[in-house]
Amino acid sequence: MENFQEKLAQLPTEIKRAWSVGFVFVKENDHYWHFPARQWSEQQIQDYFFERFGKTSTFKLYPELKLKHLIVKDMPALLVVVPYEPRKESI
């Protein structure tokens, strides 16, 4: 089973260059698509994919990459990437 970073490495450069906060990027089989999700909560994004695929999902954060990976249950070929800006810890 490929890990998230291996899957990212296989994405076309054009896709990675287009990453922007406020958008959700999806690789579904060999089809790439994205949509705006400005000011959507994690729950709203999860609800969108539940409505589309009828499957639950969980987020895994990669703050060092400034990316969130939405893992949709029983759909390992679906790659969902959400760029985000990690909040700085207040001291």
C-alpha cells in the first residue's frame, strides 16, 4: 500500500503547482479535478465526499507539507488533498 507522500510524488507537477488554500484537489483513478472550498470546514468537505460516494472519511494532517489528506473509507485509489495554512502556536 502506497503512503501519502509516495502518492504525492506521482502527481503531475502542474497539479502540485496549482495547489492553493481554499481548494480541494482530487485524483480519482486517472482523472484529476478540483473545486473551490473557501471557508469550508473539515466537516463540510467530509460531507461533500459522503454525499458523492456514500463513504465516511477522516483527515490526516501533514503540517510540514501544509497539506491535509482526506482518507475516504474503502476507496484507496481516491486521493484527496487539501492545502492549508497551519496555525502558528501562540506563545
